[in-house]
Amino acid sequence: MSVRRIVPNIQSEAVEESVKFYGLLGLEEVMNHGWIVTLASPSVRTAQVSVMTSDKTAPVTPDMSIEVDDVDAVYAAMCDSGAEVVHPLQDEEWGVRRFFVRDPNGRVVNVLGHR
């Protein structure tokens, strides 16, 4: 299994202002679902940051997202390890399969794969 990208998630009530701020650093909007906006470098598309008000389908807002090539295998490995799954594995309407897990530092990680 391999990691495709890692994206920090910033919870914010100032999404529009954040988009403008990160735009000054050269990041461009690549996804906008209203509750989450992802910005990326035009030259390195996997260099990204997301700004969200809250997560649409989960009880908590994740601190980061990690896209992997086999989310089902990672989910099984996390469950087998005894890691705390915060949000169960599920398919989302926007084309990803994901789950949330808490890391040893208490941070919530959104682990996902595109369907």
C-alpha cells in the first residue's frame, strides 16, 4: 500500500478569507463543496491544503487527510492494531471511500481513497 498525498485540514469560519490568503502563496482552488475548499499548487498538484467549516458527514473535523491506494487494507490494519476508529469506513457521495482514525497524539486523520 502507498500514500498518494497528505493534506492538512484547517477548521475555519473564515473560509473565503483563507482562500484569499493561501491564494497569495500561489495556491489555487481545485475543489469546493461549500463546507470544504481544497487549494493546490499549480506546479505540484499534490501540495495541498484544505479549509473547512466542519465535516459534512462525520462527527468531528479531521486534522489531516491522507490519501492511500488501498483504503480497505489500511482500515483493516488500523482495526487489527487496536487504533481508535473515530468514523467508520464508508463511501461518500463525492467519490471517496474513507474513515477517520485517532493518532497517538490525539489528532484525527481522515484516511481516504478515490473510488
